[in-house]
Amino acid sequence: MSLTTSPLSFLRRCACSGVIALTMVGGVTAVSAFDSALVAAADSGLPVNALAPEITASAEAAVAALDAYVESGSVADERTLAFFRGTAARYAARELGYDELAMVDAWSTTTLAHQRAVLAALTQVGVPYRTNTSIEGEGFDCSGLTTYAWQGSGYDLFRQSGSQISQAKAVSRDEAKAGDLVHYPGHVMMYLGVGDAIVHSIQTGRTVEVDEFRRGSVSFGDPTLSD
């Protein structure tokens, strides 16, 4: 798929042709729901990433492909996962002005659990920030987003930013992988594996965003390894 192609129309073609295990109900309807959340956020005047529709659509397809691959272990499903994961990574990199191939590589070399967490978080880009909320398509605060993302990989995180980073295994910046937590006092984010790139839900009046952390002192932690 060319990055100039509408991802929503592309996903609909995939659903119809059976390229990926997305049904009109399970796949395209889900994409439409996220599309509605983006429209609602835009209509309310909240800031939304310019490539939010492309990021969410490709991430949604990648999550479905990853789940299919985990269940089947087939080469065909692995290839479908690689395609949609790479597409989502390229859109995220383009949004931030990062090297696209570096982002693709960072996501393909992290664990499947980390991959799914990253992709799940990205399906929510454009969803409004809401305090003490972790509801798909409706709202998230910072720890609500990371809780939601990692739950799909089978990890239940504490529902508080400081507790999440304390629970995770501390890793250095050089060791940090896509999907690891990034934390500074009062805020937790998810690392995208390259530079300062993260996805997070930061504050009232904002949405779930692909962004960069702007603090010099942050901590990284791997939720799959406990201290």
C-alpha cells in the first residue's frame, strides 16, 4: 500500500478480499468507531495528530493480524502482521518527522507482547484525555492508556503512573524497547523505540497523541519484567 492511499478504503478492500482476518463487523466497523472518535475530538476543538486516521486504521489492522498470527503461527499471518505493523510504524514516524525505516525496525525487533501494546495504544490516537478513565474509544488518562494497551498483551498494570514504573523492571535508555514505559513524576507514556518518540495521553484539553517527551530526566521500565 502506498502511504498516499486512504488506509480506510484499503482496509475495506482487505476485509472484502480476505487478505487479513477482518470482517465487516469486526474490522471495518471498529475502524469506523475510531473514526467517529476522531471526528468528535476535532469537532470539540481538541488537537489531533495530522495522521491520526492513518495511524489508527493501520494499527487496528496490525492488532488483528498479530492476534491471528499468535493463534495460527502461520507464515501468511506473520507476513500480514509485518505489513500492517510496518505501515503503522511508517505513519507514526512520518507524523513526528522520524526515519521511517528506523521505526519499522524498532517495532519488528521488540517482543510480540511489546508490539501488541504499542499497536493497541495507537488504535486510540485522537481519543480525548479524561481523568480516571480507561475506556476504548471514549477517553484515557496517562496510566489509563498504558493499562489498556498492556492488558491486551496479558499484563495487568497498577492504575497509577508511579506504581506502574515501580512495578516494571528498570531499563536504561539504550536498553529500552518499543512498548516500554517512559515516566517522569506524575506522568507515564509508552516508548515508540526511536529517539524521544512516545504515545501518551497527557492532560485535559488534549487527546491520545503520538508525540515526543520533552524532559531531560525520565525513567524507562519494561512491564513484562518485574523489579
